[in-house]
Amino acid sequence: MLRHDDLHTLQQQLQFLATPIVIIDTEATGGNLYQDRLTEVALIRFDEHGIHTYEQLINPQMTISPFIEELTGISNDMVAAAPLFEDIADELAHFLKDAVLFAHNSRFDYHFLRLAFKRCGKQLSMPQLCTVKLSRQLYPEHFKHNLDSLIERFHIVLPQRHRAMADVAALTQFLAQASQERGHLWQSALYKHITPSLLPDWLPEHLKQQLQALPDEYGMVLIWHKDAKQPKVRVCEHMYHDMCHKLHAKQAQDWFASIVKIEGFAAIGPLDAAVMSSQYADPKQHAFYTIRLIKNDQQRLQAKIQPLGTQITNEPPFGVFAHPKAAKKAILEWAREHGFCPKYLDILPQTLSEQTPCPIHSSKKCHGWCPQLNEQEDIDAALRQEMTKLPIAGWQQRWPHNAQEVDLVTGQTKQWHVAGSAIQTEDGLWLWDARVFQALKEHFRKPQA
């Protein structure tokens, strides 16, 4: 099944990458990443110490369906006495360490493995190469590139299909032949399809280790630059992949030259990550505006448009606006709708002099409160109650009262009470942050389970 000549051909043809390579295949109870479980894993590792193989059945702790049993040849009886994944996790991690993962439809194998490690409290972050994409580039004249097509095209003989080591053997034979038939494309094609790309030689070793230690999932990455008092913060869907991709951006070497530390903190999802990152936000930076009720010299509440940055306050913001003009228009419409006096609120155009008659009174649409300001407490109470109805920028519907995120792998859940696009913290205060605001909008736009 594993041919000696193919293995040594590949060992030579992969040396230019100067990094361990693992050709891997997994079998599972089905194709659902969150509901199904691994039943077998097999691999071949190529590194400076030689060629190593590993093959293991896994007890999935769930029933294998007759369809999957017939497809893979792995029965419930075969895995009944097999170890659990958590029992082989450390041994398997040793074979995967510092390697590039080669697999047919690598996304399937990589994410099944990554989630299996996560379920037992460990993490897997590694670059991958999909041999389907590689085959498409090396052999563009062919339409099909699934493993059955490669087996037929390259006359690969296997004792059984859909067993992990048999499929690994098929991949090694394909790769060995392709490296010789398409030698003029071989190296450039491999470099192109390894994602994220291999870490550059100029990257210091300590940063390489810190990047490789990043979880490949949602979270917050703290980037500490030399002499900086606060870290730069990035919220990432896949921290490991996203940060490695930055290595190949323009001026990446100059940017990384000042970095002394990179650390990642996993989150349940984008909202959780945004909330985590808010503690490092600069409160002086703002991209939005809000309306605040501020007492004047006569102790009357007046509406003032002010910049809205990261803040933790006793109440949610009154409206969120992309620019002051939008806030001015909204507060005037709101005052007209609810019968509040724009002169009392000091929201009339600044070009009007104090001697100019009130335009609202002149239009005979005044509610008559101006001469009755002795009812100030009632007016203030009504203002505070109705101010919560000011619009939220970019959001046309009423905000739900709660937001919840669930980790589909661990079952961990977080829930937040929401009002005025702010979320309530554990101590009862209200957090507003631009990144949290955007995450909330995206969260509520998605269909909720």
C-alpha cells in the first residue's frame, strides 16, 4: 500500500520547503463538523529525521450509521475498544507539530482535527495545502480532481478505499508522480497553495513561536510594540490564519520589526471578542456621535450633540449617529414628534438670535410648555423617557433586548442585555464601543437559532 519508492521520491521533492510535511486523512461518522466525530486518523510525516507513519482507530462515542460503515469499512465493533480522541491527542499532536498539513479537501480534515483537539481542551493551528487545488493547477486539462479520479488517472492500486491509511497512500502516489511529471510547476504550485504561507526567514524565532501558539478561532489578538504602553488590538475570526497573512502584506517586515510580543485570547464568537477588545480601546477616538442631556445654568436639561467613543456609563447612549448633521436632524424630528420645545432644548439653529421669535411658536405648533417652565421636573422626566427612542445609526428596526453567543463545540454560552446599542456589564453599567456596536449589528442581522 505504501510504496517505498514513492515515499523517498516525496522526501526529496519536499525538502525545498525546509519544514515538516504531514500527509493526512481522517474518517468520521459523517460530514457535520459539530455533530459528527472522528473514527480514524492516519498520516505520514516527512521531516529532517526521516519518514514516520501513524495510524489509529478512534472511538467516536456515537453510533456509526450503516451507510458510513459500508462506505468506510469501519464498524461499531471495530471502534468499541479503540481509544478516545483525548487519549491519543498528545501523541497525535507530536506528529503534527510545526508541520504543514497536506490533505485532499484539507479544510475538512483540518477543521475536524481542530475541533476534536478543542473538545479536549487543546488547540491545533497549522498551515495546510489542499491537494485538490494542487491537482487543478498541475493538471488543468482534467475536469475532475476528487480522489477517485486521481486513483483512476494515475492507476493507483489500493486494497480498500475510504480507510485513512489507504487514502494517505493514494495521495503519496499521486504527489510522487505529479512531482516528476510537473517538475517545472512543482515548487511554485506548492508555495502558492500552502495557506497561510510559510513564515518568512526574517521573522524572529520568538514571534514565530507566538504566532504558532495563536488559536485558530475567533478571538482578540494583542500586539505589543516596543515602548508602547498599550497593545494594538485585532479582533479575528481565525487568529492564527489572520495574523500569519499579515506577514505577507506590504511593509510587513517593518511593522513586525517593532513588535515584541503577540498573544491571543479565544472568544465564543465575534460579539464576545469585540467586548473583550473594548477594554483596550482608546476613549478619545470616536467615529460616531450621540445626544446627551446636560443641565444649563438654570438647571434645565438641554440636548447637546457630542462625540461618542468607548465609554462605561450609568445609562445607554441617547441615539447613535454617523455625523453631527444626522444627529441635529434626528433630534429636531424627535422633538416635533414628541411635542418637546426645541427652544427649551436649545436645538434651534445657532443663526437665530435671542430676540428672534421662536419659529415653532410662530408656526402655531407649540405645545405651550415654554411659559410653564415651572413644570421642569415633569419635562425632564419626559425627556429622559422619550430620549431612548432616538434612532441608532445604520439600524432601522428596534433593537432586541438580549444577545447571546454559543460555542457549538464546547457548549459555552454568553448572554448580554442590550439597550440603545450598548450592553450591560456585570456591575450594571452600560458599555458602548464602536467595535461592539458593529458586532451587535452583524449579530442581529443574522438569523438567530
